Amino acid sequence: MAFSRDPLDELVVPDGTEAKEVDLVTDGDVLVGGRSTVEFGVRGRNVLAGESVSFGGAIEAEEDCRLDMWCDVAENVLVGQDAYIGERVHVGGEMKVAGDLDIGDDVEIEDGFEANGWIVIRNPMPTIVFLFVYLKHLLLIGEEQTAQRLVSELVDEDEGEEIDADPLVIPKNATVSDDAWRVSTPATIGDDCRLHGNVRAETIDVGADTTIFGSLRARGDVSVGEGTRIHGDLTTRDGDVRIAAGARILGDVSCAALELGPDAEIDGTIRAAGEITMVTTDRDSE
């Protein structure tokens, strides 16, 4: 892990992520930056949310769940291992924790809570803040190996074990809903995803065989992978657009320069201030 890079400076939707009616479902972890609004529920391995994050549905974490102060969850919170809940968190349903529960002051859980392990009620430092402060201290004193072990334990990685799924990362101050995914950072969407909502970001990179029921709009470059379907317009203010082989845009495309791969389709109008390049398949020499 590169400690010099902010892990929440980009919207990252890993391969295979689906928006299923009211939930975002992924096989890996879910990381949400502070002051973001997620109008879905979320289902993943570990769920970590920064300060003042709002969830419009339930949280289901196969392993740990960490919610910093002032978070709001509209429905239930179900945790397969341990839960760490900061002060003044509100849960609109019930909370069930299979392991230990560490809970701060003035937490409101409307339908009560259960935990099979230890229950500690106190006013801890917000989880994300504590982790960053502790990691910074370890790095300052040269304990890089200790810092790496801490990070590995937080995501339950055994030494030598390969990570089976990338995390779903939602940057701070983002809005994610069935209507729109709005971030002020770059956005990367993986392969074989199925999402609802218009995507608004600095730049957008969409993988192969993904379906997005909405439009794409960016300030910079936009890339659409092979076999992907975009059910809306594709617009960029100053960037170039690359549409790979077999991809289809069911709307208009507006950009600086446009590159179209073999068998790529655009159902609407093309508006390009620069060059339009059509890539053809290689032919056998006669």
C-alpha cells in the first residue's frame, strides 16, 4: 500500500459491482469518505465510513463495520464480526453484531442492538481519525513494518494471502443515488458492472462489458471499454473520448476529439471540436 497517496481521492467501482434496487453490492470492502451521501444501502466485506456520512438504506458487512461520528443509517446494520460506532451516530433500524461492539456516546439505535461479544460504551476518538494519527506516528518513528501489519489486520489480510476483490471507494463530499453519482474527483468503473444513475466526475474510465443506465459527464477525458452500454449521453467539456470496440452509446456524444473502435456505435449526434478517428480491424495481406 502506498501511504503517500490519499485512498479517498477517486471514485472507484470495482469489477462486478451491481446496484440492486436499493443496495450497492460488492464482493470487497466499502470505503466512504466524510460528509458523503449514499442513498443506497451497501453490502460488502468490511464497511468503513468517515464523519457525517449518510446511508439511505441498510448496511450489511460480512466482517467489520466502522462508522465515525455523526453518521446516519436509515435502516438496519448487520455485522458479521466486530463493529466500531462513533458518537452521535443514528441508526433507523436495529443493529446486530456477531462479534464485539465498541460504541460511542449519544448513539441512537431506534430498534435496539445485539452483540454476541463484548460491548464497550465510551466516547472514543473517531475511528478514521485515530487510524490516520496512529499510522502517521508509526511512520514518523520509522516503524514501517508495524504500520503495514496494522493496515493488513484492519482489512483482515493474512500474510501472503491475495486480496480477492478490490474495494468500492466513494470519495469525500460525494453524492451517490439512483439518479446520479456526483464526485469532484476522477471516476474509475470496472468490468461487468451494472449501475443506475448519471455519472458526474473530473474524468471517467469505464471498463468492459459494463451497463450504465444513465449519462456520463466529465471535465476531462472519458474512456468506454469494450462491449459496454451507456444508456444516455456522453459529454466532456474539454477532454477527449475513446470508445472501444463493440461499445454502444445510446445518446449523443460531445467532446474535443473522438476515437471509435471497431463496431462501436453511437445512436445520437456526434459533436467533436477536434478529430474523429475510426479504428478498423486488421486485414490479412493479400
